[in-house]
Amino acid sequence: MQLGMIGLGRMGANMVRRLQKNGHKCVVYDRSAESVKQLEGEGATGATSLDDFVKKLQKPRTVWLMVPAAVVDASLHDLVGKLEKDDVVIDGGNSYYIDDIRRAKNSPPRASTIATSAPAAASGASNAAIAR
């Protein structure tokens, strides 16, 4: 399986490493070019921009967003306009689950958004936000 990861801090980078260790292919993007370069050296496909990131992902795309809660809305705004109907965005930020539900309701029909934030996961699947 191929998966794209946006946000290569400690959690995002380590998730990429675990995914690759288990045979998955990863395309990575972060505003820090050094973080991208480091994971390229470990076998990931690096992207220099969101457009480049989306182009390198096979359709239908699966994008895991692993950014701080404060920038999830802006990151989704920048990303979803570049995606297509069957693409999936996994919001892995540490957001308040009410924000995840709002984002899911406001998600454009071009991509599905699945929230996997720590609060949503801690409170059970019934509070996870999924939109189509």
C-alpha cells in the first residue's frame, strides 16, 4: 500500500518508518525540507510542495495528516482542493473531537476525511468523525 504523510515531526516520521518497515511505500511532505530529506534517505519518496506530493501519490490517494492541532484547518484547506473524489484524508492531529466532527461535516465531497485524533480515539470509535 502507498500512503502519503504530511507532517514529519517525531510522530509522523516514526509512523513513516514503521509503515516502511512493514512493506508500505510512503510519500512524505513537511515544510522542513531537512525532515523530508532525512526520510528520503530511509527509502521514502520526498515531495517539495503539496502539488508535488499529490502528483506522486497513486490514485485513489491516501493522505495521513500528522500536524499540530493548531494548523489542521489550514492544512486541510490547502490540501483538499488538490484531491479527487475517491481520495482519503486521515486527520491524525491531536484535535478536539468536536473540531473533527465540524471538519468532517464541512469536508468537500471530493475526498473523504477520517479523524483519528488522540481524543477521538480515546473516547472510542463512536466519536470519530468520518465524512464522505
